[in-house]
Amino acid sequence: MDSSQFREAAYSAIDESNFTLNYHHPMLFEKIVQYYDTLTERPVLPSISPGYLKPLLPPGPPSEGEPWPQIQADIEKLIQPGLTHWQHPKYMAFFPANASYPGIIGEMYSSTFTAAAFNWICSPAITELETIVLDWIAKMIALPECFLSDSPGGGGGIIQGTASEVIVTAVVAARERMVRKLLTSSGFDPTSHETEEALDLAATIRGKLVALGGEHAHSSTQKAAIIAGTRFRTVPAPQSSNFAVTASALRSTIEACKAKGLEPYYFTATLGSTATCAVDDLEGIAAVARDYPDIWIHVDAAYAGSALICDEYQHLTPPMQHFASFNFNLHKWLLVNFDCSAFYVQCRKDLTDTFSITPAYLRNSYTESGLVTDYRDWQIPLGRRFRSLKVWFVLRTYGVEGLKRFIRGGIKLGEYFNGLLDSRKDLFTVVTPAAFALTTFQVKPESSSTSEEEKKKEEANRLTKAAFEIVDKKQEFFLTSTVVNGVYIIRLVSANERAEEKYVKQVFEALVAAAEEKERR
Amino acid sequence: MDSSQFREAAYSAIDESNFTLNYHHPMLFEKIVQYYDTLTERPVLPSISPGYLKPLLPPGPPSEGEPWPQIQADIEKLIQPGLTHWQHPKYMAFFPANASYPGIIGEMYSSTFTAAAFNWICSPAITELETIVLDWIAKMIALPECFLSDSPGGGGGIIQGTASEVIVTAVVAARERMVRKLLTSSGFDPTSHETEEALDLAATIRGKLVALGGEHAHSSTQKAAIIAGTRFRTVPAPQSSNFAVTASALRSTIEACKAKGLEPYYFTATLGSTATCAVDDLEGIAAVARDYPDIWIHVDAAYAGSALICDEYQHLTPPMQHFASFNFNLHKWLLVNFDCSAFYVQCRKDLTDTFSITPAYLRNSYTESGLVTDYRDWQIPLGRRFRSLKVWFVLRTYGVEGLKRFIRGGIKLGEYFNGLLDSRKDLFTVVTPAAFALTTFQVKPESSSTSEEEKKKEEANRLTKAAFEIVDKKQEFFLTSTVVNGVYIIRLVSANERAEEKYVKQVFEALVAAAEEKERR
């Protein structure tokens, strides 16, 4: 859907009448199509300082209402200067958070049909479309059938806001599943364990539980363990395993925990880590899962999961059948506007057993019939937005083939950038080659600088940081750097809809200049 | 902002060019303005059955993209029949979830400026506008100054999705604040309590913690206690105290917990309970708060909080200065589209001490300068949407006086309905008089039916349920019923933007007919 198609679509979403518009000061107005059409002419990063906005706004809202043109003028004047443009082709930081025109129209309709859709009768279409599009997506990414809503084991998908919210949901459900299991094995009836004795035992059990996450799993697992009030341990993922968790690393961490009297109950396996897009050894971990069936293994594919729509990545999905849950964010790479994380479980009862509370004011004949899904019992908050609409619009507007072309375009750009780095082996070391469009690299010290290994590492870190800071300070591109196992790396991923080879070339030239500047010192 | 103003505003939000539109099949298209303009002609509730949508959709997304008109036609054909219309004047269930035109435009712009705004540099305007509008709102509702972002004690506000999410955030922060305190008093340094000994003690402490909520507090407090992995106890709120928690009830619950060796760490006080809009004895509870300063007291004003913009309700806010936190949902009564819950704390450090984790890839010079707010450390998820934009648009479009008029209109309708019930004392008993536009009532048994008190209660419950079911089955109005302390009540609140006296009169007549139908049996 291009600008003029969006214009027609969005106009038609507002009204069907034929009309002519007149504005007194059109140049003051910020328009959506115009915003996107002029995006490449704007700097990707704002040049304001912290606290820029407060002095520009009155101390409170107006007493009487203001006309829209006055409000709209302030968007361009006050808000635009403070925006970081994630859809800008020079945005190459973190991961993309891609917007699209059909995604925007989805949000328009979703906000029009506003409902706090916490159960089926609150707006049946909201629940039903969500179940359907999540089944579509599960099939698109070749997720094992046990995750479909009509699977015999009672699996299914739900849209939550973000991967971090999903992980809290999984961690808490995993914790309570383990508590119920251990209570049962101690002779308590887990459906009525509200005696003081059972509560004391449950508390003792929780006190020994430990959540695990790979060394390079996203920090949200550690945060989820804090929220769940349990311990957290890291599973090593050294550079020698390309920053991925191996089966043996997971197994020895589990055994070390058990040797200390702790009970591992949860593990986040990562498909595309934040720092380097590493993929944990999913097949090996599946074998560990079979040996420890009470540990809830969740696969976090927040960013890279979108690539699973392409056949060439679908060899990654068969091991999922051995894991309890899986998620990826359609709002990262799959052109659905933020927020939209698809969360799949093999056993939805694992969620409802923990999160379902039905006070009198939420009872209704549909819920009691058991024929409907009340998604509130699959998540932390009660209310929910109509997020499936934007997903439906995006899937239908691009089509599966269109989305594959988009993903493959990003992957190709990553390979192009990796190739540019390889063309200057005198200046750069690729630390992790292009994976899911992300490449990480270092600036190489002069070979003569030192022969000592440790000193060389320090020098590479120092030079890389210095080069990053030169580029970062100029604010022409938005990149991120990080440190993995003591290695300072620059991360580069260019995978939004406006990404193009020429911008990747430009950022490479900026990096060469920065690296050479350091070389000369 | 009326339909034609929204049309002009929304068109102008999309493009500034003058144009004429032509559609081949305009009647197939569902339009936003048209949706609202024809809302009253539609039934408030859908008449489809569970599972209606799946047979109407293909088994998967299309291979190649479809043109917009084809997608848009399906909104009217497939989605509309499955919607419950929360903006319909015959929607009088639960609480309102009010939408408004400026709210919709806010979501349009928010999705246009898509960013996963987890820290300041991710898009500074998103953070800064949020801080500013939350200060505006705190002043509008006369919240004590300790909740402002520039208060000496370091308070402030954040927008989260829903009250239930806010309550999980408060409960977990409260739990960890208590754990840190008790670790410190046992001689551990809470900033570095990662030794096994400290972790064991922390687990033992958590095992004795108990969260409290009023008997009629929203179920989200109980759910939050489950998520936090701690016990939960209810504080009685009987009909004799108008279903509100009194200071003495809270005090004796706290003391009963302590007598059992449990440690109360959190309490939700309610300003406008879900069932009856009861207000707990906030002044009395403030005195309890002074005696138990380590218990985190949160005030949940999810629905009724919007009324605090009116001077005549602001006598309720001074006790807040004794409580740790407060929230209300602008998406319920204040015309900001779902989701938007304003959450205020007196001490933001209580949040960041629990939720802040900064891995290498999230470090940046702005965060490290300490001059900026990174709201991710005040909440459970990492990423966040640009929600303050719709708040800003709504506040400016209506103005404070316009919003007050709207709130007072709802309150007046509630009183009108209460008056109608009073005019038929032969048929109805008002259980809780109009409070924040909500009235709850019962159908009255014939006076001769029985003289036994218990039997009379049963008969009133039976008749009320029967009358509710008659009205509910006809689906002309959407109402909810619930049970409080064994009393079956019908709840009625008509407080959306299309609410009018005539609809309240109509629902009253439907209730009279239903009650009389039962009388005759």
C-alpha cells in the first residue's frame, strides 16, 4: 500500500462523502502521508536536550476547548522536534519497530470500536478474529500443530503487548504450574490449597524455585524473575558457541541448581538474541526438555521470529513441539505497528489455571457455556485492545509473498553490509556475521600495535568504542553498541520499509571514516 | 468535536491536498463517522453465536496482497456483526470505556510515530509529553503535590495500559520494598543481596507476606497477589458500611495477619468499587497508614477517579498524601480511548529500585546523565506506546470545563435514574443510591409474600435475577448484574457520550415491565 493508496484508504475510512477541503494555514499542519513522504529529509534523531518540552507548554490544559487546527499545529511545532524516527532509513539501532499504512488504519478502526474487551461478550469479533489470525500466523511460520487453537492438547495463541509482558506471563504460569505439581506430590489437592499448611508449603516451594535464561537472553527474563519473586540464574553462552546456549550448558546449569537444593522451573531459549541474533541450540535443548518435563521452556523469538515466514528458516521450528511456549513480535519486523506480540502455548490450561479469577460481575452465560475464549485469563491485565485488526489488515494488504519479499530484502541488506565490512578487513573484524539482517563488528587494531592477546582485545574495544562515539555524536545515523562477554561491538540492522542499499553504503562510509580517524591517532 | 469537525480534522491528519473522492461501491464501506452517526440505529449487542467468524474467513492469509476496498468491505460484512458497541447509548453495563474523536486522532498519530519507546532517546517527546500531561491531570484532580514530577520527594505519574496492570506494578514494588526493608533490618545490604543467604532470607520473607484488598475491591488485586506469589486476604466491607472498607476493618485485618505471623505489605483502597461505586473510608485509612508506614497503600479509582476533576468531589483527595500510590483510568469516563490508566506514586524510587535493569544494549549517555526519565523502569513491560498524545488531544479539545460538563451530565443521568426507581418504590429497592452515575437496585417482593427476613431476601434475589434475565435476553440494553454480600443487584450506569435521558427512561420502562411480569407470576 503506497501513499496514495493509503490516502484513499484512510479518507475512505473516515467518510464517504465527496468534498473539497480548505485550510487557512496548510503549511502549519502535520499530516501523516506528508510525514512519511518527507521522512528521509529529516534527521533521524532529534537535536533537543532533556526537558525541551516543558517550557514550551502551558502549565495546564485550557479551561475551554481549542479548535483542532490549533492543536494540530503544535504537533509539527512541538512534538516533531522531539521525535526519534524509527521508520527512517538511517534508523539502524536496537531492532526495527516497523509501522505500515494498513497497521495505522488498523489502529484507527480499533480505537473507533473501543471496548475493554476482557471477555467474549464484551465484543465477540475482538476475541474471534484474534484466534483466527493467530492460527493463520502459526501456519505461516510452520509452528508445530500443537500450538493451534483447535489442537487436541488445547493449545492456542494470544496477542499481548510486548515480548517482555509475554515472558512475565510465561514465568508466572510456569512458577504456579510447578507449585501445583509439587503440592500435589505432597498430597495436597491443588484445586483447594487455601489452607495455611498448603500456603506455607507453596511459599517454601517458591523460595527454592529458579528461573533460567541464557547469558544473552533479553533482560526481560531477569525482570520477569524479579516480578515473580523467584531466583534467576544465567546459562553461559560464550563466544566459542557463537553466544548461543548449548544443550550441555543448560543441562549443567540445571544440575548445578539441583545440587544446591534449588528447583529450576523455567528457561528462556532465544531465537535471535538482542545483542547478536544468536540462536540457542534448539534441537539440543529439546532433548533436555524431554529429560526435565516440569521445566517450562519458552522460546523468545521477539525479533527474528518474523523470518520464520520464509521457507529457508522453517527448519528452526520442529523443535518447538518440545517446548511449552513461543513468542515473536509482529511489531518488530512484520510491519504491524507497535504493540503486537504473538504468544503461543501448547496448553492454555497452564495459563487459565493460574490467571483465571471470575468474580460475580464478570460472570455471563457465554463464559459459563465453555464455548468461548476469555483472553483475560491468558494474561496479566484484565482489559484488552482490538489488536488483531491491524494484523489482519497487514496480512491481507501485503499477502504472505509480499511479507516474504520484505523480510528477504532486509536479510539481503544485512549480507550487503557484512560484505562491505569484509572488503575492509584491514579496518574491521566481523564478530557475528549477518544473521537475520543484524551484523556485529569491531574496529581492528593495527597488527603491529601489540602482540599480547589481552592487550589486543582491550585495544579493539577501545577503538570500536571510539569509532562508535564519533558516528553516534554526529547523529546522522542511529546505531547501537553493546558488550558481549567483554567484547565491545557495534550492532547494525537496517530492516525497516525505507531501508535501502544506499543508506547502508553511507553508514559504512561513516564508519570507515571514524575507524580511520582513530587509526591515525 | 462533532462529526464534521472530526471529518475535517482526520482528513487534515492524512493529507493536505484538495481532492474529490469516487467510490464504486460506497455502500459496502464502513466509515468511522458513519459508524458513529448510525450507532443508535444498531443493536447494542451482536446477535451472532460463539464461533460465528471462523467459517466466514479463509483458512489462511492470501498469498498476494489484496486492495483496500476488498478488505474494508469485510469490516462491515464480517466484523460489525460481531461487535458490542460500548459507545451506544443503550450500553449501560460494567463501566463505560469511552471513545472520542480526538482520542481516535491521537491513536492515528501515535501509530504513525511508532516507536518502542522504552527509554528517553527512543523518542524524547513520548516521555516528556507524558510527564507533562500527567502533571496537568494531577492538578486537575487536586491530587496532593507529592505526586507531581517535580515534587521534592521524587513523585510522578506514568501512563500504563489498565488499572489491573497498575495494580500488579504496585503490588510487586510493594513486595520488594518490604523485602529490602526486612533484609536491611536483618543486617543485609539490600543493594547487594545476591548471596545465597540473603536470597534464602528474602524467600522466607516473601513467604510470610500478605496483600490485602477490600471485599469489593476489583479482582485485579487478588490476581496481582497471585502474580506476585504472595498470600491475599480480604478486608470485610459489609452492607452496613455501604460496602466500603472502614479503618477499623482494615486495622483488625492487619492485626489478625500479624497475630498469625504474617506480614501485610500492601492494601488496595477503593474509590468507587466495581459493584456499587463504594468509597472506602480514606480519611480513616490514612490514620491506619500512619501507624503502619511499611504497608504500601494504593488507591484504585479506576472508574470514579475521573469525577475528581469536578470541585464537588475534590474533598476526597487530601487523604491521598498518606498513601503510596493512586490510579484512575482515563479510558473509562474521561473520553480518552482505551487503553490509558494514569498511575501516580509518591516515590518513583520505589518503582525503579524494583524494576530497573540496564543491560549494556540499553545504556546511553542520556540515561546515565540522570536528567531523563526512562519509564520502562516504572513498569512491567519494556516497550511503550505514545499514549500521552491522545490525552493531550482530549484535554485540549474539550477543555477542563468541557470535561466537567460531561462528567456532571453522567452524574445527573444517574440521579435521574435513581429518581425513577424511587417513583416506583412498590417495585424497586435502591440498594446503593446513585454514586458516580451508578445505581444498584433490586426488585421488591410483594410485601405480603413472607414475613421471614431470610425468605424475603431470597425472594428479592430471585425476582431481581428473573427481571434482569428478561431484560438481558431481549438484548435491547446491555446491563450487568452482580452479587454483593449475598445480595443480587442490577447495576446501571449510563455515562458515555451518547447517553441521554430518553434512553434511561426506556431502560427503566423495560425494567418495570420485567419486574411487573414477575410480580404477576
